[in-house]
Amino acid sequence: MQKSLISIFIVYFIVISKQLIFDFSRDIDISSWKVIDDVVMGGESSGNFIINTEGNAVFYGKVSLQNNGGFSSVRHQFSQKSINSATKIKVRLKGDGNDYQLRIKKSKNDYYSYLSTFQTNNSWEIIEINLSEMQPKFRGKALSLENFSANSFEEIAFLIGNKKAQDFRLEIDKIYLE
């Protein structure tokens, strides 16, 4: 019952004062979220994306370095999301102690993403990423472009690629702008 009341308060607070990007629940359709692993380049990593019994999204799997592999990601494309006066992306999540990247694209057709790396700590937390500090990169290489400064974006993604073989599990509750 206590988790239920806390969840209701969090949803109410986010809806009233935040711009919700995605709120995972048992009834939500996640078919627009796509897992993309290094298998597109011959690697052998395997990621999965599900909704668990608590109503949270779970991105989990195994990163393999075989055949020049080394990453797994899950991405969501949508109609242009206006940023308005927001300066941060916040995500309520529970990680496994691994580092992950949060990535956004101004246009889903861009070949590069703006990204920020964050570390998880095995408990529920809200990670906070300043939009203006998200750096443009393509395949891990920094680009000679300014940091993110657009008024909207069309894709959000989570990626794990720590240059080591590892199991991973990232549980996600909500993603919003503030």
C-alpha cells in the first residue's frame, strides 16, 4: 500500500509540474520501443525490453565483445516533443551499478545522437541530465558540433556499452522534462 501511495504522489507531482515523455505501467504499449544490439554490425549482444509485474519497463540482457560487438540499446521514436522551458531530462530508474548512456536525437533521421553517461547504484533514484551538457557523438566519437540546444527532439534511447562483456538490467519508471 505504501508503494502505491508513493507512486500516486509521484505521478501527480510529475503531471502537475513536469512534461512527461513516457510513464511506464502494466497497461502501456511499448511496441514503439525497439531494441538495437551490436548484431547489426556482426556482434553477439542481446537486449530485451519488457514491462514487469510492477508496471516498470525493464531493459536487460548481455553485452558480448565477440565479433567486434559491445553494445545494446533500446530506442523510442515519437512525434516532435517540444522542450518549452525545460532544461533537464529526468528519469526515475533502478539500475544494476553499471554505467549507461541516455541519448536523444533532434530528428529521428539524424545519424548522430546527443548523449550523457550516468552511473546507476542498485536502488531507485532519479537521474538528472542537463540538456545543454548532452554532447553530439556518432559511434562513440565526439563531433565538432555544439552541445544540444534545440527546442525539440524526436528520439530517446538508453545504451549500455562499457567496453566489457557484462550482464545488465535497467528498470525504468518514468521519463520527463523539467
